[in-house]
Amino acid sequence: MVSANREMVVYCFDTLVAHYNSEQAPPPAFEEGQHPLFVTWKKAVNGGEPRLRGCIGTLEARCLINGFKDYALTSALRDRRFPPIQAKELPYLECTVSILTDYESALHYLDWEIGKHGLIIEFTDPDYSTRCSATYLPEVAAHEGWTKTETIDSLMRKAGYNGLITESLRRRLHVTRYQSTLYTMHYSDYATHVKMTRGTVPIINGARLNF
């Protein structure tokens, strides 16, 4: 099984840096494979808790190289919840790559473990008869301090459901649980890695970014 690793995060940073420079990113240093994956960007300012800056991925298996290239940019620049990340924000960013594994159908909406399982919920909106779905990665519920029920209810809102959440509706959810491996790196560690392995530091439009 392929696990998330440092070289995947380096490639995501490389891809974003190359975008700002209108260049091609250096070839990745990890092996190809096919897995569902996510790229998450967070930003920390003045030593504060890193805040979400973009997170997009796919629940379907993708070729890892093209997948990380696509979602590094999509999550940084086209997450509709946030304005696009600007080059000047790079020194404050951390990147997490997630590779999703072990998809299983849960027996019911509470059949999963906080901190271990990510969730995909699917259901029909009883008011409009529309199909709704949403996912949270395994670390979300633990990070937010939610109970299982709070996590499910938040997921239903994320899926676009605005009606009354009842126990009978929760019991009608189709829940798929999954696990993931992940790797997180701050920009400063990325820049140090690039200097050590390539003998230079990341340059944006001819200027070195301080970190």
C-alpha cells in the first residue's frame, strides 16, 4: 500500500511555486500509483493555530502524480470557500497530503471511530427529493472536538441540507467510512529541503521569499 510521504508534499509545494513562476514543476520523487487523495493547505500567522486555507481532493482513485498536481492547485486557488492563495502567503503555509484507503460501508451512522475514520454520507433531501453527499477526512472530527452525532449533523449541513435533522433521517443515511495516511510539512521545512537537495531556495518571480 502506498502511504503519504514527504516527497508528495514537496511536489505540491513545487507545483504551487511553479504556478506563480509560470514554469513546470520539477519531476516528483515518488512512485506512481492510483489512489483517492486530498490536498489541504493551512495558514499560520504570528504563531497562531493554522487555519484552513483550502482543501479539495477526490474520492475516486487518481494517478498520484497528476492527482497531486491538479489538487495542489485546485485546493490553493479554486476552493470556493476562500480567496485564491497569493504567492506572498507561501511562507505561512503548511500542506497536508492525504491518501485514502480501506473504504467500508458502515452498518449505521454511528458505526465508525473518531480520529480513525473519514466519512462519506449520502442521502435524499426529504423536502426537495434531491441527492446530497459530503465527506470529512479522518482528522476533522477529532480536531473540532465533535461527537459522532455532531459530526454527522455537520456533514449533513455541508451536503447542503437545511431542514430539520431528525433521528429517523440520520438512520436513513448511507455512510461509507474510510481511513487515510497523511503527511504534513510547513513551508520553512520545504524550503530547507529544497536548499539541501537542490542547492538553492525557492524563488518566486525572481525574489527569494523570507521564511
